[in-house]
Amino acid sequence: MGGLTLNYIIRRVVIFLLTIWVSITIIFLVARLAPGDPISAMVAQASASMGVVENQDAIIEGWKEYFGLNDPIPVQYVKFLGNLLTFNFGPSLIAFPAQVNELIARALPWSIGLGLVTLPLIFFIGNLFGALLAWRRTPGPLKAFIPMTMIFTSLPSVLAGLVFIFVFAFRMKLFPISGPFGRGMQPSFTIEFISSLIHHGILPVASLVIVSFGFWTLGMRGMMVTTEGEDYMTLADAKGLPPFYVLYRYQVRNAILPQVTALAIALRTLVAGQILVEAIFSYRGIGTLIYTSIRNQDYNTIQGTSFVVILFTAVSVLVIDLIYPLIDPRISLEGN
């Protein structure tokens, strides 16, 4: 496997497992160190909506015992780790008797779909603009226009989403304010549903793309500059190859390799931003589920959804680490 050694693979897998363990431990502790508890919050909500609930203390203690919240923290932690190994996250405390696995199964496809649209767009637009900024033959007006498109880069995605909602949904009424599709519709492969799905997804996707592609643009521009003056570039010019061919075949191909490495790291920030964007757009994805579970202190759902996000990010980083030596033959992980 070229520079990909067994020792390197073992080290990366160990780091992968250690990262997941530390992350889920932090999630477990943070959820329980927060003031209050979900059972008391549920009873308080019931009292507010239905009036006085008799025997509140007995009800709270009974449900705490049922969900294992009266057990010592170390006991809860051991049970928590055991359940994670079997992907059994238990029942949702706020949607009981629904299982957390069921809630995640319903929400995950929406988040994956949003991410599969957003990430390629960010990667393509960012690297394209970066290459055009560094290319000597790019027209001047285009070079002046590209930096103007990066004004939203300093904003968090949630703020960009709120701006888009106010301008394009509330004021101009061009797009819906919330939801993944129109009210009263059921998911199907009809043209009407797909059109509604795309219409509802434009603002969430735009909120993530507009604040993220600028970093890729600057990174790609910097890498393109480093390729100037390289021997292979001089040889390509000496051969009299077409300028555009030299651009994508020689310059972009070599400059984009570090961007592929950064792709795995960028997944973490994209996932975090997507969670908030889903919440403000009520997009039915993992982000909305996490937001709802945190508001209601639903320990099981917080742990389950966070574990899925952590696992997804860690696996992405591991895959990129393992395939990078195969993408770039110049990399040798054997130290030779």
C-alpha cells in the first residue's frame, strides 16, 4: 500500500477510538452537570398545561428510578458505555415510549441529505474561486468580484440563516421560513414533493455555503501561489500547452491535495454549523433533534445524537488519513 504501513493504521485507529471515548465522556458529564433534571421539567410542563399534578414527588422519583437516574454517576456511566457498544440509546425521556434509535433513524436522512448537498458545493466553489484568484489569466473584473462574495465568511452560519430568513422568507416571501417540505405533504418520489424539498432546502444550504466557502478560497489561493515557479510548471509552459490545460492539469491538481486533507477537519465545523441551521429552519434533522433534547434535558437523546455526530466526524477524519497517501504518491508514512 505504498507509504501506508500497518503501524500507521494501528496508530490512527487507536487515536480514532480514543477521540470517540473522550468526546462521549464529556457529553455524558456535561448533560448531568447541568442544573435540573428532565423528569422534573416534564412534570413542570404537565402542571403548566393541565393544572396541578397530584403526588408530584412520587411521580418524579418513580420515573427517575425507571430511567436509572437515581443510580450513582459511575453506574450510569458504565451502563451508558455498554449501551453505546450495541447502539442502544434507550427510550427518549421527552418522547417516551419512543426509542432514541427511532428518533435518530427518522432525523438522520435529512441531515445526511443536507450535508451531501452542502459539502460538495462548499468544496467546489471555494477551490474554484481560489484557483481563479491565483491564476494570472483570470479577468480583472472577476478577480475583483470574488473577494466581494466572501463578506459573509466572518459570520456564523446561524446568523446568516437568520438574515436569509428575514430578507428572503419574511420580507420578500420567496422561500418558506421553516420545514423540509410543504405542510400536509408526505415524502414521496413525485415531482411535486421533490420541488418542495428543493425549495425548502435552498436557504439552509445557502446559509452554510455562504459562510464557509471563503476559507477554502483563501486556502486554495495560497496553495496555487506555491506552485508558481515549480519545475513542472516551467516544463508545461515550455511545451506550449494551452493555459487552461496547465491550470487544471498541473497547477490545480497539485495545489488541491492539502485541501483534501483539510476536508476532514472542516467536517467538524460544518456539522456544528449544520446543527444550528437545522434548528432555526426546523429542518427535522439531527440538529433539530439535538436542540430539542438539550432544551428538555433529554439525556438519552443528547447522548445518542451526539454520539452519531462524533462517530460521523471521527470516521471521516480516519478515512481521509488513510486514503491520503494513496491520493498523493509523494507522501511516505514509513519515514524513508
